[in-house]
Amino acid sequence: MAAAEEDEDSGPERRCIASGERRPKVELLRFVVSPDGTVVPDVEQRLPGRGIWLSPRRDMVNTAVTKRLFARAARQAVTVPEGLADLVEHLLVRRCLATLGLARRAGEAVCGYEKVRAELKAGRVAVLVEAAEAASGSERMKTLATGLPVVEVFGAAELGAVFGRDHAVHVGVAPGGLARRLLAEAAPLAGFRSPIAGDVG
């Protein structure tokens, strides 16, 4: 899916077309224009073509659509898919849950209050994932996870699907590359859903 030009900017930063703010490109959402003129989200930042960059927030995507900023940035007429912000959210969620699934299959992620609690006490958790609607046990779990990043952008049903159950509320991810990857991938999703507490560390 190549646009007419390659990226004009050089270096690790890009400018958000909605806010004008320059940020490291890893902190931004990338879009490209396909040969038929359709705006395509590139959440992996791998598609060929000239990148169009936005801050990872629902309001920034909606502003770009409303003000026709994609066409201005691309310097051509473009077609914006209906519900673009929802599409971006879906792609971000799918990417995060795929990473969590890899962690589960590698034996680096557990779910369930008692299992996660035991792993936290043993110091074998790098990232705590709590369902957004979590209530019972959530504060106690966060207390055990003091100093660790806590991700709260997924629903219980979404987490449950990763572990082959109807729902999951508490998930612990072991230290390592997949934990760091999950945390980095969940960060832009926070702009579309609930905030994330903590940092990469």
C-alpha cells in the first residue's frame, strides 16, 4: 500500500497532523494512503508509503477526519473509512491481545486472583493487567503490585478470550520482552480507553 511519496521527515520524531506536536514516532499512530486513495491505519508502522502521523487519542483521530487533515497531509483526495477511530481501537486491541496470547503460550502470563497473587508475592510479575470493570480484589491486587505498571484498558471478556474462559479479571505477566512489548502496545490504546497507571520502568 504505497502512497506517492516516501516519508519526508527524517529522524526519530514526527509531527501530529492534528495538534502540531512533535513526538517520537513510537508514541504516535501512523497512517498511509493506499493506491486507491483510502486512509489505512498502520499500527505496526511497517506499511510502505509516506506516513501520516497522529497522537494516539480518539479525539485526535476524529479531529483529523472532521477537518479533512488526511487529505491535506497526503496532498491528494482521500477516502476515510467510516468509524476510523473505532477501527484503530480494534486494531490496537487485537495487537495487544495477540502479545498477551504469546505470553500465555510461553508460560509468561497467568490469570486468576490466587495465581496472580502468588506470582506477585514471589516477585515474578513485571506487568499487572486488570480488567477495566474489575472491582472485587482489584485494590488488594494493586497494593501487592506497588511499583509495577498496571494496565487497565481491556474488558474482562477480552482478557478471558486469551485464556480460554468467559472472562478474566486479574492477569500477571512475567518479566521479559513480551511484558515490555505489551506495555508499549497498550500505551496508545489508553488514548481510546481507560488510562494506564505506572510506566515502562
